[in-house]
Amino acid sequence: MNSTPPCIDFQFEGPIARITFNNPASRNALTWPMYEELKRICDAIANTPEIGVAIFRGAGDKAFVSGSDI
């Protein structure tokens, strides 16, 4: 059982940002807090001129993002 609450991991090094949707128990379905977090991450990327590329991925091996966890 995964004890980590659903979240979005954001890291950047130099010109590369890595964004991982981390909710594999629900096939990386987005929760409302994750939508809010994604907005903050996108704003941070837009305001960081050093970032030239953003790589989005889903945690685990079942799905990228399956929609909303309602």
C-alpha cells in the first residue's frame, strides 16, 4: 500500500524541468489539490527563463494520467 498522498513531483536542473504525476494507485488520476499544484508548477516554469523543456510523466507503469480522481 502506498502511504504517499497523491501529488505532483517537480524538479528542475538547468534547462530541464521534470514533472511526475504521482498517484499510481489511481492510475495517476488528478485530485483537486493536484490540479492546484499543477497550476503553481506551470506558473513557476513560465517564470523561470532557464527552463527550456518540460518533461511530463506518470508514476508507475500503468498510466500517464487517467483523468480526475472524484
